[in-house]
Amino acid sequence: MTFDYKKEYKEFYMPKGTPSIVIVPKMNYIAVRGSGNPNDADGEYKQAIGLLYGIAFTIKMSKKEDHQIDGYFDYVVPPLEGFWWQGERRPGDAMLRTDRAGRRDGVSGIDYARKEDFKWISVIRLPDFVTRENFDWAVRKATAKKKQDFSKVEFFPYDEGLCVQCMHIGSYDDEPATVDLMHDYMKANGYELDITDTRYHHEIYLSDPRKCDVSRLKTVVRHPIRKAEE
């Protein structure tokens, strides 16, 4: 049977429509970094998604190539995910700052009307059996086969840790209401937001917006947290 990460790890991919606390272990991802409006038809984000899936399916189909990956098993390519922020971020930032226009930095201050100001790391989870060597092979293979530049794609280990999350159903622009619920739950349970220069607003896309009505889009929204200081 084909291994499906969404079904095998429901605590990470299929949370309920009410907030919950979760500890997310270290995972390896295929990643592309960029900025700009994700809705631009020919924008950087759309190009990044093409690069991610190019590598993801090269690895998935490696079973038909001369390069055999130790421990390989057949699997469903995990869903597209993204880490997002706006504005300038500096090492050591604990949570949010304001820019010169008085707009808040970080995710709690995201202005969904200013999509051109988004910065992001778009990712797809890698199976644990994929090593950096396997990843490098996939980049070379995809580059040769597709005659395309995959130099922006990186092997991205990420240890997310303690988070609050919730399933959001509906438009991406309506996410602030879900975020408010998450933050209320977080505070009620003795936690505080821990968005920094290395801990991000995280979204996991379970629906294809090209095939699904916007009112039915399913997105896991996740924020890093820590125990509140007394």
C-alpha cells in the first residue's frame, strides 16, 4: 500500500477545526525561497512551486532509475507547505516590530492587502529515507531531464517544535479569524507567540485552489509558541 503522510500523521496534517497544541519533530524539506505576491500568474511563487514538484517527483520516481535509494518505499508526495512573513526581520527578533510606516512586522501584523510584500519559503516534505546525497542526485537528474535551472532549490532541515495549529476552511484572506482563535487558545493554556527570525507562520495546503471552491479550501495554519513567562 502506498504510504500517505496525511493519513499516517493526522496530528500534523489533519487537525480539527478548533485549535490544538502540537510538537512537530525535525523534518527535511525541498525548499525554494522568494518574495512577492503568490497570486501573480508569472510570479516568483508560481515558478517556485514548479521547481519543488520537479524535484519531488524526480525523487518519487527514482525507483525507475539507475539511482536506487536505500530504504525507499512507495509514497504519496506530501502536500505543498509554506513559511510566510512580511517586512524586515533581523536575527534576535523575538516577535514583532514596526516599520517606518508604523506597520507591524511578523505574522500577527500581516496585511493581506499587501501581498506584494510577502516573503516566503515554499516547501514539500521529504521522506526520511532521502539523504542530502539523494537530493543532490535528484537536482542533477531533473536539471538534465527537464533542461531547467534548479539552482534555487535547497535541502532544508527544519525543527519546528512546539506550536499551536488549527484547520482553516475557506479563503486564505480569511485566515486572521482562525489565527485569532489560535492565539486565544494559546494564551488560555499558558503559552505565548514565539515567531522569530527562525520560527515562522506556517501553512499546509490540503486543497488545490484550481479545482476547489474557495469556500472549501482546507489549510493547516500553524504558529510557533513557548511557555509564557510568569
